[in-house]
Amino acid sequence: MICKTDRQHRRGFIALVVLIGIAIVAVLYFTQVSSFVSVSVPPGSKGGNYRKPWHDEDRLLGPDAVIELPKRPKLELNEAFVLEAEVSRDGQDRGAMTLEFLDDGRVNGSWYCSYSHDRKHYTCDAAFSGNIDVDVVYRNDQRKKDKTQLYFITKGNYAKETYAESTDDSSIENGIVYVTGFIKPDHSASGKLTITTDKQWSAQYQWQCKANEN
């Protein structure tokens, strides 16, 4: 009777271990799937779905990599072009940004802004580079897809100088800048600009540019 009970306990323990193993494999699988299928929300969204850009750094390709170019219905990169974008944060003007899209799928850009708040004066300057990624699909707040929009991701460095009138002191903050976004076939575009010093703290800005009038 004792041996039978022991066997039942062992069987129950083995079954529990198997179930735990299956659960771990399932969690790992869905984690990999969610990281492979990148989802972005439109700039300015108040939803909690904003994905930190450093989680997608694997989409940044090296200088020798061949970038897959977009096909219709996405914007085709038949020639290089430049976009001028407005940057804001919480509805406040935060300067301007230039984005250069090359016909090989690479993207270069720069950002500059100067503003004052509470007797402090701030100046931000940044440069960044990256590439498009045709595999990323745009989704809105209702999770509806729009396959006409072309995604890109860039990374670079920024410097933020702060001058305080009250103490007549100035300081410079250096960190990493990421610019991500989607561009439509009419050349209108929008996205986010993120600065961080340690990937723990970060500040997000919104940017957008209007459709090509030509």
C-alpha cells in the first residue's frame, strides 16, 4: 500500500514537472513571436503600448548590409529625398528635425531645438542614422493594419545644454537619441524621438511632417 502511494506521488511529481516545462516553453515561444512582430502606435497615443526603441535595435543594420527595399503599396524609394519635421512634447514646440531618405534604404537625420522654462534655457542638438524596415506593419489604437506605411528606425547621439539664470550655471547632458516613425506614400510622416542617458530614464517627443505638395 505504501509502495503504491509512493508511485502515485512520483507520477504526480513527474506530471507537474512536465506541465511546468510546457508552460516555460509556451512563454518563451510567445515572447519570441511578440518580439518578431513589431507593433507601433501612432505618435501622441495615450495608450500604454509604446515600445522603447532600444528593444528594436536589432532592426538597425550595419554599413555593409543590404536593406530590403519597399514595394507598393508602400512608398518606393526611387530617389533620395529630404523631409522637414516639426518636433513637440506635450503640445510644446521642441524645434525642427531633418530626415534624409536614401534610395538604398538608409536614413540620416538631425534635430535642433532651443526653449526656456522656469528661468532655465535649454538647447538640444542631435544627429542620427539608421534604415527602413519593410517587415514592420503599422497598427492604430484599434489594432487595424495599414500596410501602406513604411517604418524606419535610427540611432545617434544628442547633447542637451542647460543654463540656469538663478545660479548663472550651465551643464551639458550627453546621451543616446532614437528617432522612429512611419512614412506614407504621400511623404507625410510621423513618429517619436526618444532621448535616454541609461535606457532606464527616457523622454519622448512627437514629430510629424506634412504631405508633399508637389
